[in-house]
Amino acid sequence: MSNIIINKNDLLEIINALSNSVNALSKIVESSEIEIPKSKVAKGSKRKTEYLEPTKENLEKFGLNGNNIVVATEPVIVSKRKTEYIKATKDNLKKYNLDSSKVTINPDGSIDYDGDVDLSRRKLKEIPFKFNKVSGVFWCENNQLTSLEGAPQEVGKSFDCHNNQLTSLEFAPKKVGFWFKCNENQLTTLKGAPKKVGTDFHCSKNQLTSLEFAPQEVGGVFWCLRNQLTSLEGAPVEVGGSFDCRYNLLTSLEGAPQEVGGSFDCQNNQLTSLEGKPKYIGIDFRS
């Protein structure tokens, strides 16, 4: 291959031309002459422009094949903590009556605990440690929690977060062996609740208007009394124990479980019809 010789003056002209082109493009962008399709930007982002929607046309502009793109269906969970998690040192664990010999620290800093964890009645505003798995019962009730961030994702026995200031079940355990109690909070949705509960599910005394996102498998009793329910849509189809939906705003039983192993109690509502009543009730029907 022969060498190309460019004299100094020609090289300077090429550099100047390139510089002018870059400046011109910058001015076009600054003057908003290029229209960029808009998408959402996370709150707190420092971006000056919004992200492009991953449409086929937008992807092709950047040489990307839309067939190779997978758009996440689950929303990204953003941390809302005001303080950092406490490190799981022996002294810190002892303050919460936790035995360091039962702790396994995971690569992401979360901890597994072999036994029961009792964080109840401590005036906590946040869960102090980042838990992953707890083999026993996890108690964090009677605090001032506004979020379950830091709660274990798997609980071998039961989970109790009742009597806090929770408005959602985001960060709640995905797996619970026995009962799940989230009653006496300020919940307006059950989104984040486990899909299956081994025994009882207790969501009474909240501000629920719907049972959407409720567990679909409940081996024991399902309590949803003293809410603002106008419908039972979203309730599990089958409940192993009793079903209690007293003191709500129900006008019919549409959406109620069709099989109830114990009693079905729908007293103190505004029922004008029993349409949707369970087909099988193990003990008695109370209306």
C-alpha cells in the first residue's frame, strides 16, 4: 500500500472543516431543531432529555434489531430509604437480640438468619438490616414503618407487619410458609403480597377498596374485615379456613371464594344481592 502525503496547509483545512461541522450540529441540537420522541425519566434523574421509547423505528436509527430487545414487564424497584442499612456486625446484631452465629452474609450485603427475628415494638421507622431469608418467624409489628424495604424475601414460618404506617406491601416477602399479617396499616392496595400463604392472611383494618393482588392460595383463614371494599374481585377462589369480609361496603358477593373450608361471614355490609355466594361452605354462612 502506497503512503498518502498531505501537506500541513491541507491538513489544517480538513481539521477546520470538521470543527465547523461539529459546531453546526451542536447548534442544531441546542436549538431543539432535532425532535426527540419522549419517554419517562425517573424522578431525581439528572438527564436533560427524556429516554427514547424502544420502538422499532427508534431502534433501527441506532442499528438495533427490535427482535433482540426484551422489555421488562416488572417495574424497577427504586430504594426509598433515608438511611443506610446497619452492618451486620456482632455488636449491631446483639442490639436487636440477633445471634451472629445464626447469620450468613450474602455477596450483596443482605443477610440470611436461621431462626426467628423479632423487631417488634421498637419505634422503628425503617428495617435496620437488609434481610434475604429468615427460616423462622419475622416480627416487625407495632412500629412506625412506612416501607418494608429490608424485609426478607423468603420467610420459613410467618411474617407479621401489623400496626405500622404502611401504604403498600412493596418489598414484602415473596414466600411465606405459614401466616401473613398486614392488618391495621394504611394500605390502599395489596400489590406486593405473596401469591401463596400456608395458613392465614390478615389484611383487616386498612383502606382497601379492592382485593386485587391478594394471595391466590390461602390454606387457613382470610380476614379482610373493616376496610372499604366495594367488591370481592381478586379474592382467592378457594380458602382452606374461614373467610371474613364484615364491615365493608359490599352490595353483592361477586368475586367471593367459591370454596370455603370454614365459615363465610359477610355481615354488616350493604348487600342487596347474594349473587356470587360460595358454592361450598364447610361450617356456616353468616349474612
